[in-house]
Amino acid sequence: MTKRSLIAAAALLVVTLAAAGCRPAMQTDRDTLYQVSSISALMQGVYEGSMAVGDLRKYGDFGLGTFEALDGEMVELDGKFYQVKVDGTVVAVPDGLKTPFAAVTFFDNDKSYTLDRPVDLPGLQTYIDSLLPSLNLFYAVRIDGLFSNMKTRSVPAQVRPYLPLTDAVKSQQVSEFSDVEGTMIGFRCPPYVDGVNVPGYHFHFLDKERKRGGHVLACTTSDVRINIDNTASMIMALPETASFYRVDMGKAAPEGLNQEEQG
């Protein structure tokens, strides 16, 4: 059995246990990453929403994802959901709007660190890695403060037949902000979740006024506060849709999430 097959089997076991009566205990554990669908499915174009935002709210007050038909970027911060449209503007989200992929948790800060010097995104990730007790766990990461540069993207709503994500992001719109105050919202996942979630870091951004944001492609810090929530467990809610049942998970790769604007 391949590594990816083992991961999928483990995820299915969690879902099976939840259905068998273990769900209430899991729901009370705030140090759990709750995920809708898999990144492999999203990469392959499974954009049909399978859970309403109003239901997702029960499982966390902090997180990210996308919306039905890949319509923009999802951010959940302090229990409020936001939709970053293709032009980088932010709108409120009705509880009935559905998501095809999301990851949320209840953010309970375990450690905080101040970073008051310029660091680019790769350097920021390396610095956070040095602060973690282990690279084999999940972490929710919230970074508040001033950024000298922030480069984000969002994607317009797709139409059927849906293209794979690597093709869909060719229509993305990139926004750049200078000397912007705001919050990076994200997760660090261990390498063994390849195909289930994104190994390494995945960040979205909201400015302080909650008017601009998107999926983070690049940034440079100025003076920020890094908050880390250790997250020791994960639950997946797999879609019961025809498109999810048919998708070939073995073809997907998460690199398209960070693909730059195409010419």
C-alpha cells in the first residue's frame, strides 16, 4: 500500500469512527483541525460545495478554504467568515453558502513571538519552523501586524465543466499591498498529509479593515506578532457527491495552490 493510500485509509477510519458514535467526543476537542474534503479533490476540480458555512462554524473560529465553484478565497477569523472576491475585495458570507474545501479549528494560542525585522515568506516559514516543538504535528498560525509588502491572489467563480485547479488559477487576479496592517491566517501541516492537505504552510490574508485580502503568494514582514496553536488531531468530512466519488486522487499535486499569475 502506498503512503497516500495509508493516509486515505486513516482518514476514512476517522470518519467511520465518527459515524459509529465517537463524533461528540471529537467535537469537544478544541485542538483538532476539522477539514472538509481533501486538497487532492480540489486540485482535480471538485468544486461543488458539500458543507454550509453555518455548519462549518460549529467546528472552529479560525481557518481558510474556498467556496462553491471556487468563487474566491475563504477566511475565518475570530469566528467570522469572509469571502475575498477575485479583485481582492472582501464581503461577508451568508451561512447558507457552501464550501468544497475548508480547514478550521478553534484558535487557542499556545505561544507568541515578536518579529520586528524584514523577512520574506520563505524566511518567515523557516523562522516559524524553528519555533515549533515538532514538525510532525499540525499547527494553526496567526500573524498580526505590519507588512511592508503583501502579494495575494483570488480566483473567479468557475463554470462547468470544471477545470483542474492548476488551470483554474490561470484566471486568478493578483493584488499587491504596501505598508499594510492585517492578519495572516494559516496552517502548517506535516509532510505525510500530502494529498489530504497541503504539506507545509498555507496562508490567507485580511487587512485590518477587513476590506482586502486573498491567498498569500508572497510577503515581507515589518513588525508582526506570531501566534501558534498546537493542533494534535484531525478530522475529515468527506463529500458524498458524485464528483467526489469519481475523482482520481492519484493525479493531484498541491503546487497549484501557490501558482503565480500566468501570462
